[in-house]
Amino acid sequence: MSEGQLEELSIDQIRNLLPHRYPFLLVDRVLEREEGHRVVALKNVTINEPFFQGHYPQTPVMPGVLIVETMAQVGGLAVQETPHDQILPLLAAIEKVRFREVVKPGDQLVVEATVKASRAGIVKIAAEARVDAKVVAQGELTFALVSRRDS
């Protein structure tokens, strides 16, 4: 892929990049990807999610920590260069996170993660989550990049 070109990723391609598996893989599809720079991805929020059994049964709301985890997984996709990359992005810091709206079953959570800085195995990204083009959460995440063989 040439620099600046956008690509989409299927769930199989996402599974090749991220180590997460059910029920913790929170990215359903990548809509846009600029390798090593920016990713826009989709999380379909359904009532079948295991966390809705307890959060909250009468008024189901996606937990904020899982919105942050979704942003982190999309950020992990943004920092990886290729599907065969042997890098494991470990979340090292969460800063300036704000929640603006609730996320409910039936919503499509669209998360954009953009690399802001990268140096000596540390990458900082800006992440924003939207539902129907309305910002529901945003923040900055820092990753430490380690070899998958070392983890």
C-alpha cells in the first residue's frame, strides 16, 4: 500500500493484528486505515453484549471503561505497520478522557485514532468515539511497544 492510501480491514484481518478475542475483541470493522498513522473503526453495540446483563439491566449503557478499551484497540491498530508486525502495543497511560454522551444497544460506535507522537517504543495517540457523528468520548492514550515474543 502506498503512503496516504486508505484501506479497509475485515474482521479476519483485524484478528491478525490484534491479540484480543471474544468477548474482548471490540472492533468489528476498520473503515479507513493509514498504516502507522490513523485508523477509523466500527464497533456495533448490541444488546447481546455480555456486559449489558449487569450494566444496567433496566437501562443498558455501555461502560465507559469499555469505550476506552475500544479506543485503545483502535489505537493499537493505528500504531501497527503490517499484519505480520510482531509488535504488541501495551496501554501505558490514559489522559484527558471525557465522556460526552451515553452509548446504548443499537448504536454504532465509530472510533478514530490518530498517532500524535512516536519515539523510542512509546506512541501517543488521540482518540475520538462518535455515534451518529456526535462525539461521545475522547482522550489521549499512550502505548509502550514491546515484542510479542517478549510479552
